[in-house]
Amino acid sequence: MRQADRKPGKATETVLVVEDEVLIRLVIAEYLRDCGYKVVEAANADEALLVLQQTDRRVDIVFSDIEMPGGMDGFALAQWVRTNRPGVEVILAGSVTRAVNAASDLCEQGSVPKPYEPQTVHDRIRRLLASRGPRPPDSRASGPKTLCCPPRLISSMTGAASCFLTMRRAAAEDPCAFSRPLQTFRSGLTRRSIPG
Amino acid sequence: MLIRLMIADALRAQGRSVVEASNSEEALIVLASSVPVDLLLTDIRLPSKMDGLSLARSARASRRDLKLVVASSHHAGGDLDAVADAFFCKPYAVNAVVDRVKKLLAESRYAAGR
């Protein structure tokens, strides 16, 4: 890991790392701690829920593996977070093909394909926290965060464009995965409301 | 799990590097890896096939220099005193565990320096 790439995060920003493979979890958790984040570790979605259900415990970002043992995978966890902790951002990590099928609905920044470089995760976290703006963290009053744009505004929205580009790259590798997520992405956008 | 977080946070606040394992299987993976571990702190009741006492025995068999701290709601008897360097009966004060860990690690450094 290059020291020069590690820019310290704010001491109060908390990342919940959800990963069932302990050696992967400890590497990314320690890296993010070295970057200045407070990190809470969960070995699966059940443990993550125990943490997230503590409403007095600050969590800014959930970084979760997609495929995990137990009754809940990363997608279901992300959906739970979106419903119950709407101010908490989610980044999913998994195989590109599976991730793009659902990540567009759940994560504005798409997903992080595995295997990943810790620096990539840090960069994604920094971008998410920077794009969050002055909105107070984990604000229940703000409501669920959605892509909220009609198709013609895709190119002007960083999050949606990033997600779309992730899907296009995935399609280049696996053409069979492309048509379904694109259709879902487009239809999902037309259903969503335009922000005021 | 929440107790694990509490203990880990308290130890990190003391400047310790802490590796968290959610069950015996994870602990064994870490112990078998190149991750340096000086002390194992485990509950006896764990969400895994192997309980904490068996984990402690296994760790002791492969790492004689490893310090072992075991926590439980009751003293397991048997060879617990022979296996563990310290035992805490639950509920325990987190500060007491942190202090004991500090002393045990200091003993390890002293012994290593001889």
C-alpha cells in the first residue's frame, strides 16, 4: 500500500465492513483505519444488522460483500439499509456480472468488483462522502436516496453515469448480462420521481 | 458480537492492533496465517462447532508462546487453568480485561527480551 495515497478521513466517519472471509476483512478494515476512518467489522449480514439496529451508533458507509453465507446477502442488506437507515451509503463488492444486475437499484456508485485494491475502496468511500454534501449523516428525515432522474439527465448525474458506465464495462465482458440490467436501469429511472 | 466490538474498541483505544474473529473457524484461519498474533482472547461459548476452550487448547498446542485469555459465564473447570493465562467470569468489566491484556503482553515482551 502506498503511503502517499492514504489521505486521512475524518476521525468521526465510520465505515461498517461486512465480509465473511476473515483475511480479506481484516486487510480492508486495517487499511481503512490507517486512512483515518473508524471501522466496525461484521462477518455477515446478521452481525451487520446488529450494528445498524443500534441507532445511536454512527455509521456513514456500509462496505459489504455481496455473496455471504446466511439468510441475507449483500443485496438484501443494502435494501434493508436503504429502508431503515436512509442516510447510510452502501458500497457493494462482488463479481461484476452479479453486481451490476442489482447494484444500479441499490447503490448510486455501482459496485466494486472483487478482487479489489484497498485504494479503490478508499477512493469510492471518499467520493461518496464528498458527494453527500452538507446533509447531516444518517438523517432519517431526508428519506431514502434514489437515483431520481429521467433518462435524459443521465449524462449530467455523476452517480447514474458512473453506474451506467460500470454496466457497460460489464457488458463488454459478458454480453448476456447487459440487456437485462440496462432494461431494469432504464425502467427504474422512469418510475422514480424527479427531485424538487 | 457487540461485546466483541466493545472489547476491540477498548483495546484499539489503548493502541493495540486487534484482529476480530466471529467464530473459532475464523480464529484458526488467522492463527494459521502470517498475521502476527501475540494474544488470543476468546469466549467459551462461540457460534461455531468448536467452542472457545477447544480453540484455546488448539492454539496452545501450536503456539506455546501465545497468551490466552478466556471468558465465560462460568468456570469451565478441567484443564482451563492449565490452558489459559487468565480467565474472566462474565459479566466482566472491559477495563479489567484491557488491563490484564496489557500485563500479559508486557510479560511476553519481557520474556522475549531475555
